[in-house]
Amino acid sequence: MKIAQVAPLYESVPPRLYGGTERVVSWLTEELVDQGHEVTLFASGDSVTSARLVADTPRSLRLDPGCIDSIAHHVRQLEHVFSLAGEFDVLHFHTDYMHYPLSRRAGRPRLTTLHGRLDLPELEQLYRAFSDEPVVSISDAQRRPLPWINWLATVYHGLPPALLAPGTGAGGYLAFLGRISPEKAPHTAIEVAQRAGLPLRIAAKLEEVDRAYFKSTVRPLLDRAEVSWVGEIGEAEKAAFLGQARALLFTIDWEEPFGLVMIEAMACGTPVIALRRGSVPEIMTDGVTGFVVDTPEEAVAAVARLDGFDRGAARRAFESRFTAARMAGDYVRLYESLLEPAPAGPPAPEQVNA
């Protein structure tokens, strides 16, 4: 099958440091190639892939100090995608909704995986206009704000089993991995770790939009002796960071659409202590991959339950549900369904001449 994967240009595929969508696109692309499909990846020029790479920017926009208008680059990318659309059996977009006016008129089999939040008021108006566009959710919880749009399926993310090896948790610390932002709530993780009496290591990206939150809420807490911020880390550092942690704290304060870090921790055999928001009850198996809690107080109590946790069971749960091969297989079945001929309608009534 000839498949186009269309990634955002903000980060490379895979990203050098933080970047959930581009990381998933990379894992999916490489697995599809391994399964024998002919894949073209539309992404930034510093991407690394075994697929055919079509680049409309020399580097990821986040790393390009000369980038002022990122939308201009994405519009040009979409023009390139649709100029080549006839080469592919199916077009798979990971670029939110920007392509909808073009994809609706191109007449090509396509689908869009929605990677972000859908509870913004403008999105309801947009999807009233594009209710026919075929879309894929990354959790059932993600669908709640817009349950009526053209959902094809829910496909959970997956990663290569060999990417992250199981660890022992011997580091003795709690871990926070992701972004410094109010919705990810690292300040709550600091509170939980302090009350549980364990050190916390924070490996997180800090974006300009979140600097005020960092300065007012997080920075004062970093002066505490048992809290350390190690900054943004890349793929090569994750196995050690997660694998040596006693647990990952996932103290979100929003309706998380997926939460990639949860399955990364599972791959390392590391238990996740997660607040019950968004996709958490779907992704987690309480008592097996960690503990699903309702309050920070319950999170503190969960830390006390970590002794004797079966890290092997957490890894096996990952292998059964969240591998890249399973993810790619789910998408291939969707591609095939898009290529099936539309069912024939009822036969037209015979014309009777008067």
C-alpha cells in the first residue's frame, strides 16, 4: 500500500527532545515500512526516517530562529502534499484541521488523527462545517466534546518494544516527565513527593507561553532540597530516567487526550501514579500498571503502596496493548476500509412508459 504520512513541521520526526505527535508519527511510519508498505513522510528536513522523506522546511520550525510565520510553511507543505496526492492510496494527516478545505475537494481516501484537545469553542463551529471529514481519536475520552463528528475509530498510541528497556527503580526517586505547564501540574507532583518523603526529579520542557506559571508557581518550589529539575531530555535519556524511578507522577489538571509518558513508563516497568482525568482510566490498569487516584492525598497514599510492585506485570501490560506493531495494524485496517468500494445503493425503480 502507498501511504502518505503528513506531520507538523514544528518538530523533526522523531523530535530531538520533547514532541509527542512527531514521536508517534515516527513510530508509525517506521513500523509501516517494516511491514512492507511504501510510505512517504512529509516532515521537516532534519527528520530521520527509512521512508521516503519529502521536506518543505530544511529544519524543524522550533529550532529555526528565522521562522516568524509558521502557518506559511504549513500552507506550502499542504500544497505540496496535494500536488502529489495521486501517487498514494491513502493520505494520513497529523496536522489538525488545516487541510480540510483541500482534502474535502481532492477526492482521495484520507483520514486525520486528532492529537490534541477538542474542548475549544471554535472547534464545534469548525466541525459543523467539516462534519464529513474522517477522523481518528487517540482515546475515547478525547471524543467527549465532539461525539457527533465523523469518528472512524479510536487508535491508541504504540511504541517499539525495544525502544525502552525495563528498569529496576533502584534510583529511589519519583519522576515527572513532560512539560512545565498548568495543565501538566508539576507543582502538584512536587507537593505529592514532598508529602511522601521522596525526592522528585523533573525532566520537562518549558515553553515561552508557560514562563509566567513557572516563575510564579514552580520556580519557588525548586529551591527545596529534594526537588531537582534536570531540564528537557531526549529519547536516549528516557530509559534511565524512567527505569530507575520508583514511580512516575502523572498529576494532570486537564482532560488529557492520551498521555504518551504513561506508556513510556509502562515500557520501563515503572508504575504510574495518575490522577483520574481524561484518558487515564482507559490507558491505565489500576493495580497493574500503577495506581489511578482521585486526589493528591490519594497519590501520596499510593506512593506507600509501591513496595512489592510487580514491574514485570507493568511491562507485559505495555507489550499486550501499546506496541507500534499493534498501532500500525489498527491503522492499516482503517486504510483498507477507506479503499473498499462504497456499498451499492438500492436498485433504481424501473421506468414504465405510459
